[in-house]
Amino acid sequence: MTDQDRYHELELDEPVWERFFSVFPLVLVGTREQDGGHDLAPKHLAMPVSWQNLFGFVCTPRHATYHNALRTGEFTVSYPRPSQLLATTLAASPRCEGGDKPALMALPVDPARAVDGVVVRDARIQLECRLEKMVDNLGDNSLIIGRIVAARVSEDSVRAADRDDNDLVNRAPLLAYLYPFRFSVIDHSEGFPVPEGFHR
């Protein structure tokens, strides 16, 4: 068997992402609706987009999240805990005929402090962002980038000099989305073998 025989060649006439698992965060992006209500939408293509305080997520212009963020220039990001998985997935439920999303009632929220929006109560991390830029025409999607103007991390998740990182992950596990349609709870970690002299 050659090295190449150990690989399965993927056809490119369809996106390749459905053919293997990838690890992503699972976040809830909050935006303000036109009628004054709030929307929360689960996103997994979401992450810091620089070493500065910029956060981005991929969204389609077919969704209210895109239009709400464009209209208001603001959004929030909540990182749910594993115990909030079911309520988080319910936020992806389709809207009713009147445009309501009753499943959002399963997610208790608190008002954001620096932007007009809400954050998910008891989420591990809560970010509040002002729209920095939108990159459209990425296929059917867009990249929405915001500058973080307020950030909070729960007391059981904050890193500190007197806390062991692995104990922290063990006591406050992280929720990971394994695309497509699986999840995992991360409750163990190991130190990364950084080479001597490494700089980011």
C-alpha cells in the first residue's frame, strides 16, 4: 500500500465538509429584531479573526441574523455550556408563520451592557460586538466581523496564575460542535508542546 492509497480522494462538485468531522466552537449570536425583540442563532463557523479583539462568524444573507447585524451594527456572542446544549439547538428551530421563534423562551437571557442586545445567562463567555465589516459573496455566505466592546468570562472558566489549566477545563467543560451534526464535551486537555523560541 502506498501513502496515497491511505487517502480517499474527494470530489469537488460538492462541498467537502460533509465527508469528515471537524471541530468547531458552538456559539449563540444575538441580534436585535426590527420589532424590538431579540434573536439568538447558533453558529459554528465562529472564532476570533485576529490577535486583537475582533470576532467573526459566517452567516447567510437568507437569515435574520445577517440583516439584524447590518441594520443595527451590533451583535452579541454567548458560548453555551454543555448543559445548555438542548436549548442552544432549539434556537435553530424555524420561525412560525408570524416570524416568531418560540424556542427562544428556553434560553434565559440578560441584557447586554455595551450594545443593544442580550447575552445568554450562565454562558461561559459573553461578548458584545460592534460591526466592523461584512465580507459578502463567499459562495452563499458572508463573514460578519465585529469589534469586541465588552467581554465577560464566568468565574469558573477564567484563567489565572493560581489555577491549573487542566483543572479549569475539567471543572468547567467546553462544548464543541463536531460538524456535521455531532457534539463533544471537552473536559481534559494537555499542554501544547511549544518549541523553544516560538513567538506568535
